Amino acid sequence: MKVNHVKQKLLDGGRSIGTFVFEFDTTGIGRLAANAGAEFIVYDMEHTGWSIETIRMLMATTMATSAIPLVRIPAMEYHFVARVLDVGAMGIMIPMCESAAQARTLVASAKYPPVGRRGAAFTIAHDDYLGGDIVEKMQSANRETMLIALIETVEGVRNVQEIAAVDGIDVLWIGHFDLSNSLGIPTQFDHPLFKDAVAQIVAACRQHGKVAAMMTADVAGGQKLLDQGFRMLAYGGDLWLYQSALRDGVGKLLSDCQ
């Protein structure tokens, strides 16, 4: 399996910056993001309606780049985990992780025996259609695959210490909009309740050797998160970055015409 340089960098105590893709399911989006410097790309299935066929294409075209392809699946179900990994994803993010049991189910679904129960199929997309030692392939996949639990509810925060303690979970990612909704303070990211929840998640990551991660909409916000102890950040998403850049350019040109 391809070496997951993002996972290795994080294990070594470093930081990694990538982005989300929600809208542009093209053969070029992975190359565009990688050439822009994104170290990883999270392709979203939760809010896009993308099918496994779309993800299959995105994995195939991104694997040829330096960027590590990750996928947020719609729910913690075995068939989502296994199929997405089989078409080439190098990491899985599950939404609404609220318990250690859910986290352990992710690990069991994503890892080959003896660690987990992932079904075995080889010389297919995930191992680049190559032959070779099957045992080594399973060990490599278990080693390189990144597993991310989204903490985005009050229940998830309540159980964050237990979730962070699960072996095989690499990253706790804060879903900031859903977390603020669950706390009853929609979009109030400066509210004491939200700040306290974030602090609890970051503390759990430090205590259990996990990586704290989050999306940032701008550079200034991202720098604050890095200072706070986050080591994995997604800088925006394709549709918002495109819209922001277009709005800025068009607006400036229109103002010059007046």
C-alpha cells in the first residue's frame, strides 16, 4: 500500500494541512489540490450524495498525486467503510462519533485480521492491482490507513476520553457547526460552552496521543487553531474557496468599471 506520509508526519509530532472536497467531482480536482500544496483531501459523502462510483473515480485520480485521499462516509456502517477502502481511500472519517463502541466498530471494520474483521480482496483497486505477499499487504493496510472520529455532539464530548483511548483511532476531528448546534448555541464559536467543549477534546487528544483536527475557513483562524494545539487542519472546501476567490475578483473588477 502507498505510504501514508500524512499519518507518518502526524505520528512524528508534525502538522498537516489539507482541504475538503464537496462539489467538484472531476478527474482533475485531486491534482489541482495536490499541486496547490494540500497534503490530504477529505472527499465528503455525508452531505454530497456522492455514490461509491464517484468516490472510486476520485480515489483513482488522487492516488496518482502526492495528496492522501480520505473519505468522510455518511454513517458508521461496515459496508461504507469496506467499500470505500477497497476503492482506494487511505483513511476514513465517521460522523457523529459518540461512544467508544462506535470508535471500536470503525477500527474493526477498517483493519484486517487479527486486528479487525475487514473482508479480504486483493489485486484490486486498493493495492493498485498488483500481486505480492497478501500478509504483507494486510499489515501495510493496517499500518497506513488513517481513522478519524468526528466529535460533533454533546454526547461525543461527554465520552471523548473513552473515544480517544480506543486503539486504532488516529484523529479526533471537531465538527464545529454540528457541535455548536448540539450545544444549543448555533454558530456561536466564541461562546464559553463551545470553547470548553473544544478544550476538552484537545485535552483528550493530548492525554491519549491522538491528533486534534478541524476545518478552518481562513488563514488567521487556522493559525489560532495551530497555536491551540491542533495538528491537522482542512483549509476550507472546494466550493467555498472557488466562490470566495471568484467573488473577490469579480467584485474588484466591477468596482473598477464604475
